[in-house]
Amino acid sequence: MLFPTFIFTVFFLIVWPLNWVLMRHPSRWRVLMLVSGYVFYSWWDWRFAFLLAASTLANQMFAVQISRTQDAHRRKLILIAAVAANLGVLAWFKYFNFFVTSAANLLGDLGVSWLAPTVTTVLPVGISFFTFMALSYVIDAYRGTFKPTSLMRFAVFLSFFPHIVAGPIVRPAELVPQFDEPRDPRRIDGTRAFFLIAGGLFKKVVISAYMASIADPIFASPGTHSALQVIVGIFAYTIQIYADFSGYTDMAIGLALLMGFEFPQNFNRPYSALGLRDFWRRWHMTLSRWLRDYLYIPLGGNRKGPSRTSVNLLMTMVLGGLWHGAAWTFLAWGTLHGVGLVTEHRLASRRERQGRDGWMPSWLVKSSTLVFVATAWVFFRATSFGNVFDVIGQVFSGWGTPGRASLGAVAVIAGMIAIQQLPSDFGKRAMAAFSRVHWAAQGLALGVTLLVIGALSPAGVAPFIYFQF
Amino acid sequence: MTRRDPQTQTDRSRRADRTRPRPPVERDGRLLEPVGLAMATALVALLVGGLLNANGMHKNASIQPDSPARDIAMSLTQGLVDITGALGLSEPRHLIAGLVGNGSKDDVVATVGLTPVKRHAPTPPVKQAFSPANKLQLYAGGDSLSLETAAALSAAAPSTRVIQMAEPDGHLNTGLERPDVLNWFERAKEVQATVKPNVSVLIFGGNDNADYMTGGANGDFSKPFGSPAWEREYRRRVALMMDTMTQTRGQTLIWVGAPVAQDPALDAQMKVLNRIYRLEAAKRAGQVTYLDPDPIFAPAGKFQTSITYQGKQVVVREPDGQHLNTDGGVVLADVILKMLEKRFSLREASPLPPITTGG
């Protein structure tokens, strides 16, 4: 079930009022949420529901066992088993073919012939997201930062339909306490919710779809396009992936708000970042902090000297790249960001030691960050390293190839980047003004927005890019 | 049994409400609102948006697979279309879509608007010659089964220096059964008018395993898949596509069959379709070549996920057990380019540079 579809609209129009009607009856409310979460998730493939249920049961068992055990060694063993089980399931569905064929080909290069067994397993939608959420539940129980809750509450947390397939990656401590405290129906943040939903819908079905129509042909055959067209194509993908993913999570956050629940922010104008560290504080923020808290810091973070800090950063980003998919190009994308972060970190440390400020003006820092990020997206989008080199090569060698860039695409790219440079309170002021308009006029304005979105969008709904992760 | 006095109950709940702390009225300058008002706002928005987008909703309903749900959606949205049409409310959508050059987005052309083409004699067995100055025009399209192969051909074409590839023309959820979803017969006419390909590559079958077809001679058509009546109509469509794509002397069509599917039931259906493609291609030998993908992707005679290609083990199938993945598309494109190399004289491109998979 995709958010921008008729069937989801019907589903939500049933669940939304029931959510509020049952809010004062927690046990009945939890049943409603559990059923709605599983219906929503099973809409793709009912068999996936069993995987979700198994993940829920197993992780609840791990978390409860950890919290009941006093012996530190035993607690650690249970944690290792939990991490291995979760990552094992992820590896089976996501990485098995990648690892075995890579191993077979490596052996082949060494003269050992081995035909690896490969499998066709459909990747359960959202598996990376709910596995990470389940892992944070168990790890938080191990650290003592979150006491395991009841099986029912945990099941509702994991299957809560606004976040289950593509995040935000919510922590148990952020959401479970909200479930336990009935939300107040007298005051909800409807304006922000409607802005997020309408804005997310516009980004997904208009901007992302239009940018895909520019980027796809260029990545398919870069050699037939001029250098300028390829540059526009790279930036079109830069906007596409932002509009697609942030559009989805905006809708998720807005839907949760209408039900009375707050999710953490997932994007904060990432293309206005002043450097890569700033970019990762603004892009897929809930994944960044997950990787920081559950991978980078346990690896030692920045507590073990500059060299170890660099290694930790690099490892975190490489694994973050691999999280996105089983391909060497994702690994290269993560590595590129890792190397960039290490370099930036080292330069900043040196400047601090010398008591100097950065010499580059902020507009230049922002522009170079954007160019770096857009170039790295080529690795993320390309189908192979050959495709990466074709795309980047054409930027340098394609100046003689005829072909004019689409002015419409350039305008949309420029507009989307420019919007992110606006002060952060710009949107807040717009929402404050909208909230003071009569509810019927608000509905009318939102209806007209739906008209514009419907008229500008292509037929059908393209799959969300992040669903495959 | 005692009955509670409703008045007392209301008073109690009022008292309970009074004892609850008053929630804040504002957040970040925004007025917070009761959930009832938010619901009313949402309903107004959906009503207004639904009315103004009625034509689009009707089209979306009409292109769904044949089912009772489609019938219900069609009836409901037809009612909306009638109302909005009478009130002139469909105009804003038409105008806005027109601003971005998409004014006909809600039109449905469900007719098989191709007329039988008089077939010409096959091209004499002389190798047509192409060169960088006189490039071979290549077109590749079809349903979702064609996406990866068309993309791989498009990526490989520039390096041959003698092949000019049109934009890959694969479209998800389309086929020859449902011209209302995407009218491939109209598309064939457009391609002949604009691209004028020397060689076309078509791949269909992924969505053509249903009983229901639109655009039959007497309107919509529903006969059991594979039955003689169904086959007659489907063969007519395949024949029209083949003849249209080879209507000019010297034009060649490579019709690729659907690759072996993992699911036996689906594979049996694909075999029915492949038989039709093969038979119709055989009638047009010299102009249409049927490319059987099974020797490439199922060398052992059954479905397999990976194959050995250029000495490496390569996963070539999507996890759905039906589609080729990116590397599968590359392998198939390589086979097609080798066919072209054999059939035509491709000066300055012999041998064609190898293309590589992503693995």
C-alpha cells in the first residue's frame, strides 16, 4: 500500500477516526494499531507479515532476556546473538547473491572454479528499516537506556504503519512512551501535518517524477548526451532522490501527527549544508544518528585518537553505503563520503589546533559540498562502475556532443536548491498564517493543491526509491 | 440492575475534562486545533481535490486490471466525471496539465488503430551497410521485460559509433492486451513516423497473460487466456505490430520472447505467448527474427538465477523470478548486438566493443 494511492486514502480514513475513538481504551487501541499495521504491511505480500511477526517475537525475547540477566558476560552473549540474528536475516534477503557471486568470481580469478548457489528471494519491503528499529530496541535494553516493554507494545511500535516501510527510523524511547499516554484530541498540530502531507505528495509525485524523466535517459545512455545535459542529469537525480525520500518521510511524519504522534525530523534542507559533516546532520537524520549511536560510538568514536577516529568514520560510512544495497557501487558511494568526512574532520582539527577559521566564504563551502554530494550520487544511481565512468567521463568529453539542456529542468533544480537556502523560519511563518485561516478555506486550499498535484503528475505512482533498501 | 443517569454521566465527563490540564493553544506560532476540525478540513480537501481531479481518477480506475473493484471504481468515477463535466470543473485540470504540455493526459485511446500492412517481399540477402556517416537507427521498447535490455542497448550504442539508438521505450504495466493503458499500436505509428528505425527490438508478454483485452473489433473482449478465440485476437495484434514495424523495405524487427519464469504456472503462460511470437515471426522470416532467450538464461532447460558470462558468475534475474535484472539486460543486449553485427555490415565497429556487467 503506497501513501499516494486511493486505497491508502480509504484505509487511512477508516483508521484515523478509529484511532481517536479508541485512544482512551489503550488495550483496544493497541489491537487496532497492530491490525492496521499488519494489514498495511501485508498489502505488498502477505507472507512478509510472518517475517515481521517473527522479528517482533525474537527481538522481544532477546530484549527481555537481556533485561532479566544480571551476568554481564551472558548479557553480552545474548546481545551478540540478537545482532547476529537480525543481521543474518538482512544478509539472507539482501546480500546473499552479492556475497556468494563476489566470492565465486574472486576464487575464479585465483584459478579456483566454483559455481556459487544463488537464490531468488523477494526483498521484504522495509526490512532494513524495521530491522534497525528492532536492533535499537535490543541494544537500548542492553545499555539500560530503555526498559523492554510488553510484547504488544513492542509489536505496535515495530508495525506502526506510518514508519514501517521507509522510516523515519524511530527509537523505542521516542515512540513507546507516546503510545502509553493517550494523545489529546482537543489540540493537534493539523496545519503542520497538512503541510507535510501536501508538500511530501508534491515532492514525490510531481518533482521526483519530473526529475526522474530527466535523469533516467541520461544515466541510461550518457554517451548520446552533451556534457551540459549530463551535468543537468546528475543534478536532476540529486533533486529526485531528495524529493522522493524526503517526500515519503514528510508524509509519514504528517500522518503520524494527524494520529497524535510525533516522529523525529528526517531531513533539514540538506542541500544547504556547510560541509559533509553538516550534510549528514541534515540528510536521513534518523539513519545518521542510528549509525553514530550504534556503530560509530561503539567502534570508539573519536575517543581513541585521530587515526582511529578516521578508521571509525570510514567504516561507518562504508557500512552505511552497504546498508543501501548489495552492490559495489553503494560501497563506493559510502567510501567516497567516508573519505570526504575524514578529510574534512582532519582539516577542521588542524584549523582548530592552529586557532584559524576557515578561509572559504560560506557560499563556496555550500556549493562545493553540493557538487561533492551530487557527484557521489552518480555512484548511488549508476548500474555499474562502467556506467559511473561513462556518466562522469561524458561531463569532461561531451562538450562536442550536440544537445541542449532542458530549461524547465534547470529551473526546477535551481528552485529546489534555492528553497533550501531560505531561512528555516520561512516555512514556520507560512504555517502560522495558514493555521489562522478558517477550516473550510484550509480544506479548499488543500483541495486546489491536490488539483495541481494531480494535473502535473504523470499517470500512476512510481515506486519509492528507498523502498528497495 | 441500576441505570446510570445520562445527565450525571455527562457531568462526570465534563468534570473529568476540566481536571485534565488544558493543552497548549499554539506551537511555533501555529494554532492547534481539535481533531474533529482537522478531519473536516481533510474531508473538504479530498472532496474538492476529488471533484477537480475526477477525469484523472476515472482514467486511473479504467486502466486497472479487470476485476469487480475496477467496475465499481469505474462507475463511481464516471458519476463524478459527469457532474464535474456539467459544471465545467474539469477545465482547471485540463488547463494546468496543458501548461506542461500534457493536456491529453486523461485521454484514453483504446482502439487497435493499425490497419493490416501489405507485406513486401523479404529483403534480398545483401548485407545492408552502415557507417558513422550513415548510422543504423535502433529502437527498443516493450513492457517491463524490455526495460533493462533497452537501457543496456542504449548505453552500448554510442561506443559502436555506427548505431544510433532512440530513447529506450519500455513501459511498466503495459502490453498488447490493454491499449487503454498504453496504446502500443499508436506508439508503433509514432515510432515509424519519428524514429524510422532500421532495426527494432520488441519484448512483450509480462502483462499479456490475462483473459481481458480492450480495443477488440467489437469493444472489450474477454475469453479464457490461450483459448482459440483469445489466441486469434492476440495473434492479430502481434501480426499488426510486426507488420507495422517492418512496413518499409529493409526494416528489421527482433522480437524477443519472454524469458523462462520461475513460477511454473506463469512460465506455462509465457510459453503460450512465446509460441505465438515465434509462429508469427516465422511467417515474416527475413524481416522478423524471433530471439528465444531460453538458451541464454536457462541453458540447463530450467529457470536459474545466475549464469556464467564472460567467465564470471553473474546474477541475471530479478528476485521476482520473472524479469531480467540490469546485468541480465546487458547480457541480452550483447546477444542482440552480435546479431546485428552478423546481419549488417557495420563499418568501423567490427568487432563491436564488449559490454560489461556491473558485478
